[in-house]
Amino acid sequence: MAKPPRTEEGWYVLHDFRTVDWDAWRDAPERERELAVEEGVAYLEEHERVADAEEGASAVFSVLGHKADLMVVHFRPTLDALSAAERRFESTALAQFTDQPTSYVSVTEVSDYVSDSYFDGDEEAVDEGIRRYIEGKLKPEIPDSEYVSFYPMNRKREAEQNWYSLSYEERSDLLSAHGDIGREYAGKIKQVIASSVGFDDYEWGVTLFGGDPADIKDIVYEMRFDEASAEYGEFGPFYVGRRFPPTDLGAYLDG
Ligand code: 76R
């Protein structure tokens, strides 16, 4: 058996997708719409403030295309807190105008490909930079950048291309080359990689944040040519969206 990486887990993640029933929205009396907006804004503000938990982060995005209209992303220390956030949404007057076409559950993860010493518990060999880097991966802030892309992905398990039967060293080398490409996008793209093994239909959820949608397209495209993705990447559906402040919910719904 190939040696699995050691991993550390951080915050749990829910990508909560919602479609709006636009016909019902247009037909609803103004008073009902006002209440829905009011409760929707309050819900989003409360969760962006993380009033419901010790720590975490949340944000809301409008999603382009037919797959969804809204994506609310929650990071929380426990799966239970995510479940509470999801159910709390259902109790708002906004929820009756929405459906949940899909969702994604994962947990942030750092593996020892990043730093052996950290996982060996060798305190002295781990510098402050690495420590901060790992902390930032496990408890990610949601940046202010406007655009987001979310997609789930796997590493292949096929006869000729099986990531899980590569040696630890081979995987580590591939991810190091992958990281070299990633670092070219420093300052332009922030990525959150969260494991969904045992939780959802793919192995990771990838969330990319960027100020320019073309940078999102570029990093995904460039990585396609890199061996870790070219040979072993397998991708689910993509969702692209734009962040908005909770107070803009009414403007979004009334378009
Ligand atoms: O130490 C290093 O050099 C590598 C650090 C690193 C690891 C271990 C790293 C860096 N990633 C790692 C692991 Mn990544 N990443 C993705 C995607 O669309 C695609 O083809 C892939 C989606 C992007 C865009 C991205 C970006 N990465 C992983 C893993 C887990 C593999 C495992 O554990 O088996 C996946 C699934 C994955 C996917 N990665 C980076 C980036 C960027 C921008 C970096 C460099 C910046 C940074 O380290 O934050």
C-alpha cells in the first residue's frame, strides 16, 4: 500500500446553493417580499458576523447561469454548526421562495506534502511563515475579491492513472510542481481546498476567489497542463458567482 499523507483538518465547509422561484417572487404581495428581504438580510448579516459560532466565516454570492441563483458559503468549526446554519436559513421568510438544487460539504485540510516537520511535531524546524500558512489554510478568511468559482474534483483511480497507487514521493513531487504554478497567481487568486472524502460525491471542493474572472479561468486552464491535473484531475460541475453585501439582497431579487 502506498503511504497516505498525514492530514490536519480545520473548519468544516458548506456550499449552500439556492435557486429563486422567480414567478412566485414576482407574484408575491409586496409585504411578503419585504419580509423575505428583511429576514434574508438579517440571516446573511448574522452569519457574516459569525454571531452563531465561536469562529468561522460566511459570504453570499449571486451565481450566473441556470444551476443556481445564490451560493452561501459557511466555514464553521463543527459540522453541527453548519447544520444549524443551513436549518436556520429554512426558518426565514426568504426560504419559501427558494429551492436547494445542490450543496457541498467538506472540511479544510492541510497534508504533510506541505511540511513534514509540522506533522512530525518538530516545533523548532517549523518557521513562523509555515505556521501562518497552515493556519490560513485550516481557518481561511473569505477575501473581499468580487468573483468566486466553486467546483468539486477527484484524483483519478483508474488502471493507468491511479493517484492512490503512486508513491508518496511521486505525489509530493507532483504537488510541489502544482504549487509552483499556483504561486504565480499570488495576489490574484486565493484558493480554498477542502476535503470531501466521506462527506460528499467528490474528493475535494475547490473554491477560488479573484478580483478578475479571467484570472480564475487562467489558473484553472494553466493547471490543466500540469501533470497533477492533466493526468490525475477529474472535475465536477463548475459554479461562478459574484459576491454581494447582504444589504444588496433586495436589489438582487428585484433586479
Ligand atoms: O508545497 C507546495 O508547493 C504545494 C502546496 C499545495 C498543495 C499540497 C498546493 C498549492 N496545493 C496543494 C494540494 Mn492546490 N489547488 C488545487 C486547484 O483546477 C485544478 O486543476 C485544481 C484545483 C487549484 C486551482 C489549486 C491552487 N491542491 C492540492 C490538492 C490536494 C491533493 C492531495 O492532498 O492529494 C488539490 C485537490 C489541489 C487543487 N494550490 C497551491 C493552488 C495554489 C494557487 C497553490 C499555491 C499557493 C498556496 O500554496 O496557497
